[in-house]
Amino acid sequence: MPGTPRAGIIPVTPFQQNCTLIWDDATKVGAVVDPGGDLDRIEAAIAEQGVRVEKILLTHGHVDHAAGADELREKLGVPIEGPHLADKYLLDSLPATAAQYGLDPARPVTPDRWLDGGDVVRVGELTFDILHCPGHSPGSVVFVSRDARFALVGDVVFKGSIGRTDLPGGNHEQLIRAIKEKVLPLGDDIAFIPGHGPTGTLGEERVSNPFLQG
């Protein structure tokens, strides 16, 4: 039997990025998604929920999503999975990017496993299918639990908006295509947690997101 996912959102960094703690309700085994910083806050949430974290997942390589990943990996002794290899340049340059934005010092990140479309990630009893959705960044990935009708979409799509595409490596047409051809077909009932802002459902975005009309 597939597990029942639980999720807690921990806003981190001045960018208020939705670092997410996900876990399987039955086993309390979980993962930290996009630990961009404020590790004390993330560790407090792990302790509060009593979750045994077995891996760190990255949706993409931007500083507000990945800057704390290497330090958290060291503290917890767990592997990092994701994003797609196309974001290697972003992960390599995290120290410089953090300094540029005036954030806490960051380490470069080399994941233990790069992810590609079609891959599967397991967290406890939970199973996530991987979609490679470039456009916001070249290596952005989406984690989809088809059993639980739930997705972690990073900065690919937001409630009422989409990821910005004006950063180096961004591509607006590519992002729209990824959302319309890979994400929306997952089904209107899929609930998602984005990298910033409120949660939503794909059905709401399909009919009301101004970037996805026409």
C-alpha cells in the first residue's frame, strides 16, 4: 500500500522560499525539499514532527532553494537527489550567488543523484515520478506522487503565476511548454506546493492562471 504523504512548509531566506518537509504518515520517514537556508528553522520542524529524514530533494539550483543543502546533508548524513544535471552551473556557483545577494555564506552542491524525466524517487513508502521542466532554470524538476495526487513543483508554476524566466538560463517559451505538456496533463485534482506563495491545484491554474490561457 502506498503511504499517505504529510507536508509542512517552512519559509526560509529573505525570498520566503517554501522549504518543504514531506513524510510518510505511517513510517514517519521523510525528506527535506529545497533547504535554501535558515537550517535552524528546518531542523526545529523536523524535530517537532518527529520525522526521520532519509534524503534531501532539490527542485532546482537557485540560491534560495539550494544554498543550505550541502550543510544539511553533512548534519543529517543523508544523500541529496536532484535537480537535473543542467543546473550544475547554478549549484557550482552558489557561494558567489549567495554573496551577491547578501545571503548567509553558501557551499557549492554536488548531488548524490542527478534526476531526469522518467526517474522515480522514493521517500519511505511514498513514490514520486520526476518530470524535467526547464524554463525557470534549465534543470528544474517536478516531483509527482500520482497515488496521493500531489506535486512539488518548485518555481515552475505558482498559484496565479509562473516562474520568472529573466534569470540566466531562463526561457519563457520552454517553461510554458513544460507546464502545458507535462504538468497540467497530470490532472485537475493534483494539489501542488510551489517554491513561493500559497498552494493550489492544477485545475485552478488551468482555468484561471493568466500565463496559461490561450
